[in-house]
Amino acid sequence: MTHIRLTRRLTRRLTRQIPPGFSLEVDFPLAPGVTALFGSPAAGKSLILDSIAGFAEPDAGRILLDDVILFDAEARVNVPPHRRRCGYITGRDALFPHLTLRQNLMFAAAGFARLERHKRVAEMLERFQLTAVVEARPDVLTPNQKLRGAIARALAAEPNLLLIDERGVDEALLQAIRDAFAGPILLVTADLDLCYAAALELVMIEAGRIVQRGPARQVIEAPDSVEAARLLGIPNLFDAEITALDPGRDNSRLQFEHFPLTGPYVPGHFRGDRVRVAVRAEDLRVHAGEVSPQLNFVAADLLRISHRTRSVRLEFSYGIVAEIPRHEYERQKDNKKWQVEFPPESLRVW
């Protein structure tokens, strides 16, 4: 089991500048499979990878890899990068420009006996579809070939942990990596779809702190705080007061500034409590007509329209944002009056 625990500010970082006053406090385990780090720019995601790889020195904390201490500030242990057995795919080209692709991989596998080294290099070249360019130097490779070459080189060294930092890795390439490598993978990505499809665990980070972590799909589908909802890009965030609670019917009555809604039952709360509510734009439905007596229909003025590739984003009064399929918008675009429906099950309440 790999365990990362870093606290307080970082005193030294070799690869990038640290913003003044920035601190990083994270604590999470890494199991075999893909763990994705997701967060806003400058949240500390790459800094975590640099710390694990040994290119940043934390002021306090511990880093363990397979129960081996890589860093311990209190015990003054700081294993140098080349002895940490971490494969690191950075956001920059990592292949040696003066060596051919084969020579790059042979260099990485130098610790193996001659026959084993050649076997591992040949296997990685074939696995990542690079056999046609083995004698090419990096400057003539395509960006995709460079990426696959960097991954092949990292895996040729048989690391205990693979770190990948924002390199455009897609689901198919991640699966190829998983087929070749059984250990833990820590992936920094801004692609939520990739997190949902390929990551087992998701760690969401903001300003050097973990906002939420857990099974990737569970975290994406059920954020447990306003901060997590913001990171996931949920635009509908409202303040409300609980005016009624009905555990028998598993619902609650919520009074917003401009309208009431019925939502899910909120355990641990009482009538009169103030809560925050989040609703995904794609979960809202829009209808034509005047004020409706139907449950959770809110009459609102359409203020702005934004066309997307396959959908249309509608911004209404009261800060309501809905995103609907293009064909549905075309059917309703001549509406004079609009109503927005909030399905009760779509409301996340804290």
C-alpha cells in the first residue's frame, strides 16, 4: 500500500516555482489501479507528484511506497529521486533528445541483466505500438508517439508507482498502461469524463487541501460539499431554509430567496436550518407556459443562450442555469414564457 501524507509549506521545489504562502496538506492511500487528482489550476496537484517523485521537499510529513519510507521530515529521511522507483510522465517531453527511442528505453532498463533488458524493451515497444519508430529520435516523433514512448520508457524500468501529469492520456491508453502495469497509478487530469470512465478513486483538491475523495463515480455523482460541487462545475448553487421535514415521505420543503422547492429528506437537520443546495444544469428541465401548480416548477425569465456542440445552455433569472439537448431547444426556442422544473431527486442538500 502506498500512503501519501504531506503537511505544511514546501521549502524547496526543483521543477517549478511555488506561489508565496502556498501550503499543501494532503493525506491519502494509493491502491493498485488509477487514482485521479482533480482540481482547479494551481491547487497543488502537480506539487503532490513532484513531492512523491522527490523533486519537491516537504516541510513536514511522510511518503510511504509499499511500506518503504521515501520521505520522513521528522526522521530526516529523503530518498533521492533516482532511488524511489517512481515512473514519472511529466507535462513536458521526457525523452532524451540525443538518443533514439530504443536507446531511451534501454537506458531506463539498465538495471536489468542484458537478456532481460532486451526482452523488456522489446515488449514495451510492441505493447505501445512503437516498433516502427524504434530508431527514430524524439524530434521526429508525433506528440502521441512521444507520449507513448515516455510511458514505455517509464514502465521499462519496472517502477513501483507510475505518476502521470496532464499529458492528454485517454481511456484507451490508460487501459494499455493497466494491462502492462499492475501497480498504483496517480494521474493528474482536468478531464472529468476520463475520471468517471477509468479511475477507481478520485481525489479532489483545492488550494492544497483535499475537498473530497472516494470512489470516482460516487464522488462525481454525489459531491458532499459546496466546494466539491464548484470543482465539478455545477452552476446552480443556492442558499435555502428548511421549512418542513417529512421522514415518512422522505422529503423536505426548502424556501429559496425567490421560490420554494420540494427536495429529499435531509437527515441531521431541523426546521429553520439554513442549507446549501446544488443542482446540475443537465438535470433541470424546461417547459413553456405561465406559472404551473406542478411540483417544483419555477417561472423564470430567459436571460442568455449559449450554444454548445450537442446542447444549449440557458441562463435564467434567479441564477438558474439549465443545459438541454439541441433538439429540445429547437422545439421550444420560440417560447414567450419559460418554466424550469427541478426534479426533487436532482437536489443535493447540505
